[in-house]
Amino acid sequence: MTVRAALTALGLIGACAVPACGAGRDGVRMATFSVATASYGHGALGPGHEWARLNIQGDAGSLSFQDERALVFEDIAPRLIDLDGDGDNEAMVVESSQTQGSRLAIWTGEGRLAATAFIGNRHRWLAPAGAADLDGDGRIEIAYVETPHLGRVLKIARLEGDRLVRVAEARGLTNHRFGEPVIEGRIAICAGRPTILTANADWTRIVGTTLAKGKLAGRDLAAYMGPASFDRITGCD
């Protein structure tokens, strides 16, 4: 895989903020959140980042989903990534149950395709870190930090059909501070390999984590000196 191909898989080339944008032949062309809500009242991302409605546009048409009594979207923006390698984009979002906390969900133009289990407790959240072919096997893996303010567990999952299957996990890593409207860290190419960049548990060091043979390995890369630290790491693009 070339560096450019890897970065494209990560969403680092052609990546979008709100509204998310992109196109696949039959997949999601655009996805946005709308209808800000205070019904959940968590505030993990600060004011204005809890949404009642997900809007999706695809080649085959458009759909909107809203079930605020059951769940909200607790996220910055939908992320459009081709997770199954078919040339079409799916939308990756964080959904938060009113009673069971957050889960990661994958949507197509036809509706929700797959999701992780809810964390299990109200006001327990997860922060996506990105997606890439982390182990070089030609399949895309999804990285996220479950409970980045409490448990701080980096988890890796893969979309297999209509399921999100857990691949690996590592503890003591985080990518978000409670109340901040941005998720820090990223997936970068470090020494030619896709590498998940997060902070350690006490936000003093930047850790680079790689996946091989179903196991995660982390190494210390640099001191954490603020969000810009993730942009200037020797050996990482």
C-alpha cells in the first residue's frame, strides 16, 4: 500500500467536517446531523454536540432517522469511509442510548448496517480515532477509545457483513478531554505503517499503537504539549 492509498483509507485525504461529504457508487454521498437536543444532557463534547437526527443522502435517495426517546447522536460529525472495500462509503457515527450510553454505528443509504454493543451505562461515551487497514491484510479496521475519560480503552473493530467484530484492545490510552469540542489524535503513517496516535492516561506522552496478528503494540513517541503535538511527530506523516 502506498502512503497516499493508506492516507485515503484513513480519511486523511479528502476528509470532511460538518457536513461530511464524499461519494460512492451506491453508498452514502453526504451525511449530517441536525436538530440539536438537550434531552440527553451529557456534555462530553461541550454544548451543541448532541443531535436528534441523522440525515443521509445516497445515489438511491435520502433518509432521515430520529428516535430521540431512545437515542441521540453524540458526535462531532458523521465520518464517511469505505469500510467494506466495495467502493462505496458508509457513515460512521456515535449513537448514545438514553439509558445505556454510547455505541459505534455504521449506516448506509438504506439504514443502520451494524453497531457495537452499547457500553451499558447512561453518560458513558466513546471517541472514534479513525479507520485504516491497520495490519496490512487488505481489510479496514476501525479504532476508537471507549470511555476516554474513565476506562481509557483503545478498541479495534472490523465490519464483517452486518456485524462489527472486535479485533483487539489496549488499556491506558485516550484521545479526548471531557467537555472539549474536538477529538484529539489521529491515524498517521509512522515508519511506513498506519499508527494510531493517542495520549497516555495522564496526558503527558503521545503513544503510537500498531496492529499485527490480532495484537496491539504501543510505543512512546513524544511529549504531549497540547493538541498540536499530534501534528509534529518525527517519523510520522
